[in-house]
Amino acid sequence: MAEGQIHSVLFEGSETYYPQDNLQFYSTTYGDPSATAYPTQTNTGFYSASYPNYNSGSTGGFWSAFGTGGFDDEPPLLEELGINFRHIKTKSLAVLNPLNTVDKNIMDDTDLAGPLLFCLIFGVSLLLTGKVHFGYIYGVALLGWVSIYTILNLMSESGVDGYRTASVLGYCLLPLVLLSCIGVAFPLSGPIGLIASSLAISWCTYSSSTMFVTVLQMSEQRILVAYPVGLLYVCFALMSIF
């Protein structure tokens, strides 16, 4: 057998293999802790790939679940759920200061997170005084929302959808929510409570009717709008007193 020839023991015949001297083998640093992951080979014929870094975003523990996670153009989780604390703050301040001019675009955002939060606080405040009225709050709110929505669409030419109606009614409940929180420490069954409840009802009615009249351009029908809205807030005030 000639020098440099290797006889195959796997196949019969006279097949011979000629080893090449210029073979290039892949060298790895597996097991070396000082080596970086996925090394790139240079000056070889092997394919080198770059792997994406999925850990580039900052990890903030619990609060990272409410962020974007490092992805570009990704809205926060709370915004996808319709919870915007800036809008809640803006509408709450508009209710607490009804003497300011109401923006005509205040009802463009159909935010229901604030009203749900205020109803929950209202129910918890009544619960702390020994009044379990969660069912009454839900029933009165649902019946009042349907009634006000129907009345506004019959009276106005442009009309309003149900989400905006519920948003305004819920945000304007804030004075009564504050009253119920005060009722946890001080009883509201006496004459002082009646006076405070009357002021809270007037406050809620004035704020909500101002928003409805401004947005729907019904300035000449303000009293007709305020009357059914005031009756709705009277029902909530009765829960706090009795």
C-alpha cells in the first residue's frame, strides 16, 4: 500500500482515502468560564451568527410588569387596560373645582377606571360604618346611568354614548365619596350631616350638569338636565346618611 493511503475497513473493495493536511477544525471554549457566550470565529469558513440580546430592557421587579419591558413603541400595560392616572387626575380636579371653565373635549376620553375606583371607595367607606350597600350601589348606578343616558339622547341633537355618560356621572360622584369617608369618623345622621349631604349633592349636580351642558351645547336646558342628575345623587347620599 502506498504511503499516505488509508484503507477502508468499512467497505469492501479497494477504496482508499487521502487525508488532507489543510483541514480547519472548529475550536470552542466550552467549559471556560472566562469566555463569552457565542464566540465569533474569524478567518475560518464557518458560519458566524449574532444572537439578539433579550435582556437589554431594565428589570424592575414587580413594577416591570407595568412597563414596556424594553420593547420599542410598546404602550404600558395600564394604558392598554384603559387606566391613565393623568386623565383621572385631570377629571377629578375638574370636578373638585367646578367654577373653572370646562373643556369641551373633556368627554372625549371614555375613562371608566376612575368611576369604578370611586364607587369602590364609596362602598368600602359605608362598609366601615357597618353598612353593606354594595348591591344598592350597583343597582342605583346602573338604573341611574340608563335613565340619564336616555334623557340626554332625547333632549340633545348630537346625542351622547353610554360610556361618556357613565364616565361623567362616576367622576362627579367624588364629593359624595369624600363625604362618605368623613362619615367613617363623624356620624352624618344629625343636622350637620344633613347640611353636609345637601352641599355634596349640590356640588355633584352642578359639576355633572356643567359638563353635560358644555359638551352637548344645551345651555338653555341646564335645569332640565340637573333635575334627574340631582335625583340620582340624592339616592347615593341617602346611603351615607341612613
